[in-house]
Amino acid sequence: MKAIKNIAIIAHVDHGKTTLVDKILHHCDLFRSNESAGDLILDNNDLERERGITILSKNVAVVYKNVKINIIDTPGHADFGGEVERVLNMADGVLLLVDAFEGPMPQTRFVLKKAIDLQLKPIVVINKVDKENCTPDIVHESIFDLMFELDADEWQLDFPTVYGSAKNNWMSTDWKKQTDSVAPLLDMVLEHVPSPKIGEGNTQMLITSLDFSSFTGRIAIGRLQRGHLTSGMKVNLIKRNGSKIPSRIKEINLFDGLVRKKVDNVQPGDLCAIIGLQDFQIGDTIADFEAPEALPTITIDEPTMSMLFTINDSPFFGQEGKFVTSRHIRERLEKELEKNLAMRLEITDTSDKFIVFGRGVLHLSVLIETMRREGYELQIGQPQVIIKEIDGVKMEPVEELTIDLPEHVSGKAIEMVSIRKGEMIAMNPKGNRMICEFKIPSRGIIGLRNQLLTATAGEAIMNHRFVEFSPYRGEIPGRVNGSLISMEKGLAIPYSLDKLQERGKFFVAPNELIYTGQVIGENTRQDDMVVNVTKTKKMSNVRAAGSDDKVKLAPPIKFSLEEALEYIQKDEYVEVTPNSLRLRKTLLDENERKRSAVNYESI
């Protein structure tokens, strides 16, 4: 039997998790000397590379000093907390990465709490010690304070620490003494991370992740707790509800470097991928055929936000996408439910509308962006926060918000958060920047990032994490400005756009095809305005000198998907197609909108 260590790398977003994994892979000679592996090797889908964040957790395995180390790279964003929670079940220890300048951040607290609750031993890695003005010693103290605050046990508080710079490929036990590799960190893993605990008894394995192959179908990933698994073996699949389904394993794969290799059997404590099982979900147990025993299933935090997904029924439907019907959308959402544990789906009264619940705008927007790239067309309603009633009291989700921004604009940020029912908890200066902490309802965070970036000239860094449900804090003022709505279908004519510039800002470029009821800009006033930008200039043979000045247009505002979702009002949709993002009114006809407004007022 080969010695095994299972570790998960946890940290706040952008503290260097994926970069550190890169350096470990290189150190363990996974690549030939002439092979170019690139950076952020594990961020292998397009969305992760574009955004520079990890969305899905990944497994790799390296061999160091004849010990197999299974490494699990986890996401740093709170919206993907569901991913972190379940993969920690496979680990025996965690590498807690903390930025030597920023120190522990909101998500550090979140992931560390999960690791402590699961009784995992942390190894603290203080990264980026080559940064200017960094304070590794103070950060070390603050990590200790944080762990004490999270009720860590004494053996967890006695954590080893390593310092270094993943980017520059070195780790050391003393941050002032630079080494030439990440070997000190790997030595620490061998010394401090316990080997997997193997229980007595027959086969047990909890399915904690899913994968999909177009050749073999769905693949179950997890850690074998005890017993043995061999290819061709008969097993019982124990569902979450306790029912048992007899199954047979076709193939077993173990993680080897970045790939999986086929093996005949797997030793207890190792991570493996099982092919051939049917109808399994995350949280199910693969157990012995004769005497099956279930493992405790995975608990995941509840969703805090919902969005309405519906078919695209705009005048431009079906022009770009391959999958446009409600059946297509429903099947795709049900498929997502299988691997995305933190997501829920609710079928509405009408067959073409679905309510999808998730952990935040980013969590759901990644799903929408993925669907869009796969060729789906759909429309999304305004994000809604989930309001619960507990003991007759109306409760809403509250989040802890941290804003890192220049000191001279901190007043603006505090004012903005206060308007949105936020309460300040702490304010700490760090060099010439200020770190402000608030408690704010989740409703108040929707659309806040854009406003903050505008007010601070793009310098604000915002992070938040869900804390609890607390009593409803009253109405929060939404977007003040109304919309500019297109009157007719056709091309946006530069001449018309120029004449209407004083009315507001536009979202459409000259000569862009638009339709009736599309939101094409933001009004300078509070109410919506219907405008016609498809009008051309009437030609005549009479000319006055100097009357034909060149048209000077301000560049149109182009939203990203998250910005568009945060921008829209209750009576608007975001139309998402493979090549376009459009904003539109729910009711395209102006007379219908007026009638519905009258009916709404009379209720």
C-alpha cells in the first residue's frame, strides 16, 4: 500500500490558490522540460480563464518522496461555497492560503469555518510576501485570532506556518529567508497532514463530485472510506432518501497528475472516479452489495437568491441559438441540478417559466453564461432575494460586506451602503487605503458594485459572504432613472441618436438592429420614455450652409451579464443569446404596458 495524503487548498478569491498548484505540479516533475504548460493550469474552461477565477473544484495528484498527494483546488468566491463544502469531505487536511498584505478576508473566514467544523488540520501558507508594505507577522497573528474566534480546537490552533511567493516559486519557514522551490511546503504536508483514517467494515464511499464524459456518461468521484472496490464489482447505491439500488462498477479511475488512469482496484483512503453507475446524485453512498451501510450525506447551505428563467419570445428569437424551446431549457437546468448542489429549481404554473434559486448573482450568471455558450437562448428576470417567514417574523438574508478602497473616497462608500440599509461594523486603515466592514441585506448588494466602481474611479474592491437570516429592514431605494424604450423595429440611425443624446445615455451602437419595446438607453429623468431612433433625415434639395454638421455620438454603454442583471427593473428582462445581450420590457407593446400599469395602480 502506498502512503496517501489528501489536501484541499482553501482561500479568499485571488490569494493565489491555482498559482500555487501550478508550482507544485512543476516541482513534482509532471511536465517534460521542453513542455509548455502555461499558467493557471487547472483553470481549464474558458469562463475561468476569462474571469481569472476558479469556478469548479479540480482534483490532481502528485508523487513527492514516494507519497501520493491528492490536491483539491477549490473556488474562492462565496457564491461557489457549495463547491467548497462538499469537496472538503474528501480531504484530511487543508492548506489555508492568506495574502501577506490583505490578511484574512470574508471568504477566508467562510472556508476556514467549514474546515474547522469538519475537524481538519490547517497548514497556513502566507503568500505574496514579496509585496510592498506586506506584514506577514501581523497577518499570522490575525489568522490565530480568527481561528480562536471560530472555536477551533487546541490541536487546530497549533498550526504550522510557511511563508513565500507562489508566483516566484518559493516557500520558506522564515519569510526573510528566500528558498529556491516549494519543497518546504510539501515537506510540511508530509509531516503535518494525517493519513486517511480507514474504518473497519465493508465498502463505503460517499459521492462528492460528478464528472461527465460523452463516451462513458456520468462519472462518480469520491473518497473510498473503507473496504475495497474492484472493476466489475456488484455494489449497492444508497440514495439520500435511504432507498437502495443494486449496481455494477464498469471501470475505476485513479487521479494521476492532471489525468485519470484506469486501474483494477483502489485502496481505502484514495480518491477515485467510478464509471458505470446509473441514477446517482451527489451525497449518495456506494456501499457493499451484501450488507450496505450508508454514510452521512452532505449538507449544503441554503440558496439566498432567485431568478426567473423563461424562453426567448422577442422578435429576434431563434436567430442565433440552437436551443430555444422551454423543453430544451428545462432539460438543461435539470442536468445542472445534478452537479450544482447549491442550486434549486421550481416549476411555475406556466410551462415556459422556471424559477432558479442560487447563492448569488455571480453563481447564477456563470450558469447563464455557460448556457449561452452552449447555444441556448433565454430571458432572465430581475434577481430576487429569498424572504422567509420564521415564527411569524419576515426574515431576509444578511451578508458581511468588506470594501477595500482609497481613504479619500471612503465617505462616499459609507453613504452608499447606509442608503441600502447597511450597518458599519469596523473601519481599519491599511497604508493609504481603508478597509470598511458592514452588515448589509443581500438586496442591498444587488447593483452596488457598479455604483461603487463609478464613485471610486474603479479603485474599490468589494467582497461579501452570507451570514444569516435576520428581520426584514424595510424598502431599499432602487434605480432612480427610467428607461429609454424603442418605439419601432429597425436600425438605430446615427442622426436620430444624435438628436436624442440630451435625453439620456444609450446602450445601442449606430446601425444596430433593434425592436419595439427594447430598452435602448437610460433616461435622465425618473419615468420611462418611448423614443424612435430609427428615423432618418428627410432629404430635400434645399440646403443651408453649415446645417449638416458631423454627428458626434457618445460611445454606447455595454453591460456584462452581471451588470445587466443588476441593472434591470421588475418589469424588464435580459435577453441572452449566444452573440448578444439585450435589455427589454416584459411587455413590448406600449399600450399593454399602460394598461397593466393602470390595473396595478387600481389594485
